[in-house]
Amino acid sequence: MATERLVIVGGDAAGMSAASQARRLKGPNELEIVAFERGHFSSFSACGIPYWVSGDVREREQLIARTPEEHRERSIDLRMRTEVTEIDVAGNRVRSRDLESGEVAWTGYDKLVIATGARPVRPPLPGIDAPGVHGVQNLDDGQQLLDTLAGTEGRRAVVVGAGYIGVEMAEAMLKRGFEVTVLNRGEQPMITLDPDMGLLVHTAMDNMGITTVNEAEVTKVLTGEDGRVRAVATADREYPADVVILGIGVRPETTLAEAAGLPLGAYGGLLTDLAMRVRGHDNIWAGGDCVEVLDLVSGRERHVPLGTHANKHGQIIGSNVGGGYGTFPGIVGTAVSKVCELEIARTGLREKDAAAVGLQYVTATIESTSRAGYYPDAAPMTVKILAERRTGRLLGTQIVGREGAGKRVDIAAVALTAGMTVEQMTALDLGYAPPFSPVWDPVLVAARKALAAVRKAG
């Protein structure tokens, strides 16, 4: 039997999960695996970078799940610091360049996996590339930021963007003793929430000592005589800064795929079938932050860059290229984060998402506690639910609260995946004891209020 060659572009979660799963199913004599990674690290947790920067995670190596050497011990030819510069679909080959030596080579493939991830949004503003301005996409970025912090005498940090990365980096800077200002061009922080829930986050951040400025569009980064950043400017004022962190978001890194003529969706991500095979191409798969996936609630394709999805994609791709079988049915858009003591979670659709796809809905918002109200340290939380107006089908849930609030979103995530109504949710048999929950869990209280709103709406 001739040995097939699997080529993987990208050495992080999706790519190396695919490699590892394929290797479990087929040995080196059946399947040769060659993977290319342009960075210095493989199989690392980008989600953990803010906690490494803050000092909660002490060592960079704690964020690395498997080193290049460990992959190679499993007969995976992982070529670090090697960038793929072209995909030749017709010729079944990729061109790569060794970033250390400059050597260029072509590598043929029988099967190809594209796991190129996402690239951070870095607007072309004056001064955006000045020393002291940092993104936090990978471990190299995190190390560069820590090096800057170690050599910075000033204690003023400006975070541009108030999404997940923005609020997590605001916390990291606060823990490191910096005076923190967050510049947010939206109405409220956390655009993944509705504005009324984002307001809760804004208020909590202000109480923590983090200054959040909404509807603040950055126009340029100002530098001093030494060329380093000294301030960030908006249309109406300047904000002094000794370090600037960009948390504006990411876009699918599909430059290679687009040049190769592979199909992209509305968000610029690769389009795949349920087996994660690129549409129209029998021997090419894609997964991770470079793809768009089906939203099971709205029925539309979305770009949701999360490590949980990337690892699942990799497992499914590895099964399929290794001779097994797997599918990825879609997502409901679940995410959870924190800023200091505040936990922030969401799943499903926001109000504007539901309106955009033509769904009529009702909303219900309740305030409750993480434990029985009489139990010590019961913490407050706010839960908001969206339900379809006539059917009562759950459309989305958002939670903002203290300890014990965030992971409750998983109740709603399961309900969304199962297509449950809010009436069905009220009968869920959840665990109860005073140290863990009120007798009616806050999510179920919100479901009851949403059910009343559905009935009132007719």
C-alpha cells in the first residue's frame, strides 16, 4: 500500500489536533504527516495569554499543550518557523519558505488541512506600529508585551477595544498596577451582549477603577521624541499612554485560501461541509479560526473564533483524513469571560441578531443570586433571555454577575442545541442545594418570566 501524505498549514489547535487524531488512526507507513508553522510555538493556548500577562499564570510553558519535539516523537514532521506562501490546488502542492534560512521549497500532498487561524485587526492609523503598541494574538506577542512592561517606568495603559480580549487585558493591566483606560467605539463594552447588559459591565468596570470611554473612535497613536507611544488620540481628546494594547478583534486568516480560489463566506472565512471538507474540494479540509460555521439558532454562517471550536474541528478533520468519520453540526455561539470579579457570558442570539434574520422575539431580564439568598457569600447576577414570540423557542441568554454566574450559561447552551422552548426549560431538573443555587435557578427564573412574556404577546 502506497503511503499517503497529509500536509497541514498551521501548527496550533485545529491543525495539530487534526494531525494527532489522524496519527492515532493511521501509522507512519500508511500516512505521512507534514505540518508547517510560521511561529515559534505549537499547540498553545492563546486564550490564556491575558492570564499569563496578569501573572495568574506564572510560566509561558504552562500555556503549551504539546511542544514541537513531542509532536515529532509521534512521527509528525512539524516544521517550525516555516511559512506556507502559496497553495497550488491544481498541482496538489504547497510552497513554503524557511523564515530562518530563506529556503523555498514545494511539498506535494494527497490531503491538505488549512488551519491558518485568524489575524488581529490592526487599523492603518498613524503611529499604530510605534514601540509600545501591542497585539496579543500569540505567545510571541505576549512575550513582547511582557518585555515592554518590564522596561516601562510609566504606569498608564490604554486598551483599544472592549470585547473579550479588551476586557481581559484591562484586568491584566490593572493587576500589574497600571492606570487603565479602555477606549471603545461601541455604545457599551462587550458588543457580544445587548447594550442593556453591556451597561452592567461598564458600571462594574468603573467600580473596579477601569476607565471605560464609549463611542471613542481612535484616530491616531501619538509618539514622543524617542519614537515610543505617549498617547492615543480620538476625535475630541488625547489619552496618555505608556503602553497600548489592541483588542479590536480578529478576522479569518484566509489570504492563502483566497489566492488559491477556495470558497469564502460573508465574513471572509472558508466554507466547509459537515465533515469540515472545503466545499467543492474532496481532498482539502479546513478548521479553526479561519472557517465560518453554521449557527444552529439563526441558520446563518458565522465566524466565531474560539479554541473550543478549533479543537473540535481538528478532531473531526483528523478522523476523516485518517479513515474514520465525524461531523461538526454547528454552534450556538457560547462564550464566557471575566474582568476581575465580574463574570460575563452569552449564548445564542442578541436582539439585533434575531431582528437581522427576521425573528420576532420577547425578552425577559431578572436579578437573582448565585446561591440561596440566606447562604453566606451569595453573589448577585443578572440574566436576560430572548425567546421567539409565538413558539417560545429559546433564542439566546446573557448573564452578568459575580462568582458562580458565568458557567450557568451552559444550561442555556444545551437548551439551545436541543431546540427547547422556555416552557420546556422551566421543567429542567437541575441540581439544587443552598450553597450552589436558589431553589429556582436564576436561568429558570428568567425562563419563567420569558414564558409569561410569550403568552402575553399571544
